[in-house]
Amino acid sequence: MIKISHIALALAVLGLTAQAQTQPIKPFNPQIQTGGDLTIDKLRQQNLTVVKKAVEGIRLTLPQKVDPFTQFVAIDSNGTRLIYTFAVDAGPKTDEALRAKGKKMAPRVLKGMCGSADRFIQADIALTYRYVNKATQTEILRVDADKKLCPEKKPNK
């Protein structure tokens, strides 16, 4: 009985081997979609999907502490623009005082956005960072970043 099982198994293996030899396996040939393969409408739709999924994923992690005074509290989208909202706990400072300080910080914020979100920027997904006074919920700073505002990174040599 055991000999018959072994013989049947051997015949099955030989049959599969013979079949594999007559039907060659096609090599894996990955194909990427290049600019010519995708229409502008398809690229826009793809970016809308990326933005939607980013919002869904990031929302699950909120709120996040950024520093002792700042908390990342919300993320939204408008088309292919991601809108991050940060609440600033500045104590008794007025909105005007916070706006003045924000104007000075805006260039550094933009530089950080361009660096940390380079993949979004290069994919034509724009970003907005909104800072609101935690006490008054008044917007005190808004910084936008996109391909026009962010210099392209040079490839490392």
C-alpha cells in the first residue's frame, strides 16, 4: 500500500515536471506607468486618491504634540491640497502678537515643509499649514507650499 502511494506520488511529480517543461514560466517584467501612459485626468484622479488616503490615515493619529507650545490637531483636504492645522498655546499673548511672530517664522516653516513633504510636493500635491491660537481659535499664520514655492532637490551624486 505504501509502495503504491509512493509510486502515485512519483508519477504526479513527474507529470507536473513534464508539464512545467512544456509551459515555460514567463519572467516577471514589472511595468511602471510613465508620463505618456497616464492622461492628465488620470494623474489628477490618482493625486486626489493619495490626498484622501493621507487624510484618512493621519487623522487616526491626531492630536500629536509637536513641541511644548504646539499641537497638530486636524488635517483636511481641498482637491489635491493637504491642509494641516496646528493649535498654538501661547498663553496670554494676543492674536496680533502671534501673527507678528508668525510672519518671522514663515520662511523657516516653508523650508521645513518643502523638505519634509518633498514627495507630496514633487507629485503636485500642495500643502497648507494653518496655525491657530488655541485660546481664540483665530488663525495666526498660514503657510502654503507647492512646486512653485519649493525648489527642486538636486540628486545626490
